[in-house]
Amino acid sequence: MSASLPTGVQHEISSGEWRAVVTEVGAALRVLQRGGRDVVAGFAPEDRVVGCRGQQLLPWPNRIRDGRYEFDGVTHQLALTEPHRHNAIHGLANWQPWRTVEHGESHLTQRIVVHPQLGWPGTVEATITHRLDADGLTVEVTATNTGPRDIPFGYAAHPYLTVGEDTVDDVSVLLPADTYLEVDERLLPVRLSAVDGRPEDLRDGAQLGQRVLDTAFTDLHRDDDGRWRIVLRRGEREAVMWAGPEFGWAQLFTGEKRRDIALAVEPMTCGPDAFNDGPTSEGRLVLAPGDVFTGTWGITGR
């Protein structure tokens, strides 16, 4: 019997020039290529995920301060999964297996149920479909409150995009956001501020250079189709993350001590610590019993 891979079963899909591999554990986007060139900086099948690379993050993305929040008059305490900063980070589904519902040549649908547990009061059933066509990758996520009580909810994905760079310093980034979230040393919200005149202003498609970002952005400009688009460029290479109107936030992560880990571009429904009152709490969703959240994002490039 062969040994199991760290991320479980590897599901491959393809369409024309496009190829992707999605893992069983975390429903992680491990590979996305066009014409044999990487558009996503993934990882080898025998590797364990580092930096949440490619994972799906729910029922909250990013951080919750001290792992504690109050909802419906009850204080909940989550496990501190980012212990060095005393935070709970990136939800409850990214290290769990997602069951395959349907696997076709160009699409894959997976499902997970997150049951009540330490710090989490409800039941949420989520499905995710990765689909390839001539335009690239489209991802549709649904989350249904299948329990008897209201629950807070947020979702994000954590892919790392690449345009063939050696370091992120060489990448030019067009990020159409007017506002960024100032954070403290624990990367928790302090205030929302305008990007004007700041290193966080990437509305003109500037080269990253020495910018260090682990930063959430909001007030994103949208195109006529209702989607915002973040564009990475280097020479003739281009990678584009887009997201629908359900996603009011995006996070960029450049790395700090290492600049060769590619650029994480994360579509988020809410900002950090959205379960608590503060500058990001308006982005928190509340799903009543039977409510369904649906969101769509995708990646294209050349």
C-alpha cells in the first residue's frame, strides 16, 4: 500500500491550454498552468502546505483577535491557531478533507461540513467548484447554514500568483483599491485609511520594489461586469485575479524575510477580525438557518 500524500488525493482538471490540480485536503489549488507555464505558484504533491498556499478559508478568513468573539450574546473562544500572535487564523476547513461530489474533465466539485466545535456554534455545509475553460479558472463557492441557529460567516481563498519572477520585487501590481487597513504588530485592525501617497497605493500598476505587504484592501473599483481585477505583470507575462461583488476585500502578501515565495492575492468577503466590532465588522455576514452564500472568483493570465 502506497503512503498517503500530505494533501490527500490529487484531482486534475484541464481545458485547452489550461491545467489545474486541486487537493483533497483544504481543497487547495496546487497547480494552475497555461501552456505549461505556472500562473499559480503551488507546491509539489509530496509537500505539506506552507503559508496556506492555495487553501480555502472558512467560516472566517484571516485573524480573530485572541480567538474570541461575541455572537448572539454568547462569547465564543476558538483555538489559537496562530499562537505567536495569540490569534485564531483562517477558519476551520483548510486542513480538513473535502469530499468529491463530481469530477469531470474540466471541473471538480468538492464538499465539506463544518460541525459545531470549540468556539464555533453552528453547522455550515460548503461546496466549491473549480472549472477551467478558454478564459482560465472560475471558482464558485456556496455555503449553507444547515443548523438551527444564526451563524457569522466569512470566506476567502489563498492562492499565490506568479508571472515567472525570481523575487516579488520585480512584479508590477495593478490593485484598484482606495482604502487599506492599518494593523498593529499582531496584524489586527487599527483603522481604515486612504492609500493616497502611501506605499499601499498600487492603482497605477507600480512595480513592488521593496514594499512589504501583508495588507487588506477595500473600496475596490469594479469593471462593468461587477468584478474587481488585480493584475500582476512582468515583461510579457500577466496573471489576473478577479472576484465578483460578494468580495469586498482583497489581501496582498509579499513575504518579508523571503521575497521569493510569490505574491499571495486573496479575495475575501470580509477583513481581519470581522467577527468583532471594529473597522472591519461591516463585512461580516450572518447566515440564518437555511441561508445560502454564493461567491465567484477566478484567475486568468498569460
